[in-house]
Amino acid sequence: MAERLIQSIERAADVLELFMVSNPELSIKEISQKLNLSKSTVHGIIKTLEHRGYLQQNPDDLKYKLGIKLFELGNFMGEQLDIGKIARPIIRNLVDELNETVHLVIRQQDEVIYIEKMEGARALTIYSHVGKRAPVHCTGVGKVILAYQSENEIDRVLSSAALEAYTKYTMTNITDIKNHLQSIREKGYAIDDEEIELGLKCVAAPIFNHQGKVIASISCAAPKMRFDEVRMPEVIMKIRRAASEISSCLGYREGNNPIETGLESF
């Protein structure tokens, strides 16, 4: 005898699954139309999910987006899938070698979220912390993930993002950003040179999963004066090597991995 499915839970799952990359925010009317459900039914589901933290409402446009509870569950699931567990000893070795702060981030919708941060002896006070969201257009970790998305997805993200100028070095022109992303793909790494915070420099590399998709990135951040022309090649090499090692542990075996090719100039 087939198992009995509970319709209300099925509908709640349908609602949550609408909030993919192409639909970061939705109104009750939009959800009702997409699922062919009455507004009153959708309203009850939405309010229940909001009460439990799975959805939250944007006070500006009254639309809904995924809530922090899903991040917490996703973080736990990430541990079960080993990305955090696999990356942690590799990150620790990198921190020991470079004596600087190292981050691990994943993409969520059109932003990135820091899921790991380890500090060296020369730790610095910067904006990042575990659970913090950051824009993709002006962070090394965000740019290197965005660079490996499809052309259509890059266009969609850049056309919908605010592209805020955090410093005088932040790129906000879409054409300039797209050209920069092409350069990142060619080199296999990204640099944030005071684009998110003055005085801060960051080197980031992509992490691939077993399907060859970039699902995360790793970075090393330090005051700009510590990342001079003499030290940069070493930092770039070690960040790319660590990203490649994590990718391999996740099952990535593609022979044309950009982070496994020769070191480009910076």
C-alpha cells in the first residue's frame, strides 16, 4: 500500500521550492499564481513558514524570501555533505602557512554567505563573520563564484543586483564587471583590492563539486600592505592549491580545472 502523503506539507514544500535563484522574492499573489492555489491557502502557508523562520518578509515591498532557519538547516546539511568537514583541515593548514585570515563561503541566491572563518596570529578586524552575507560584485569570494556561472545567470544577477559602491574602488558598471569576470575565469582566481573595505586585500579561488560546478570559494584576506608584489604569488598559489584540494575531495576530476593550470600574472 502506497504511503499517505500529507497535502498541507506537500504544499508548504512547493512554496519553499519556488524560492530558487530566479525567484529570490515573491508576493502572495505571485505564489498563488505559480502554484494555482487560492490566496487564502497561500497566506496560511506563508504565515506558518514565517512564524517558524523558514520565510521572512521584506518590509519595503512586503514580498517574502527564504529565512534564516533554512540557512541553519543548510549549514548543518553542509556538514553532513562534508564540505565544511573536508575544508576545515585544509583551511587550518593554509592559515598556518600564511598566518592570515581564511574564509570559506557558499552562494545563496544572489549573495554569498561565510560558513567558515579561521584567523592566523596576525588576525585583523574585518567585516566578515560566519553567517554574514556579502555581495558578489565586489568581494573576491563572490566574484570568483559568479565568474563560473552561465552567461545568462551572470546577466540576470548583475541586472538585478544593487551594485552598491562600498569604496571608491568598487566596480559598479556591468560591462566592466563582466570583463573582469572573464579575466577571473582565465586566471582561475579573483582579487578584491579594497573593493569592499578600504585597506583590505583578498585573494579567492573557486571550489568545484563532482559535477564540475562552482559551489563555493575560499579566500585569504589581509591588510593591503601585507599583500605586496613580493608576497602575492605565494598567496595566489597556496589559495588555488587549497581550493583544488577541496574540489578533489568533493569528487571533482575534470582535467581542465582552471585552478590546476599554470600560475598567471596578477
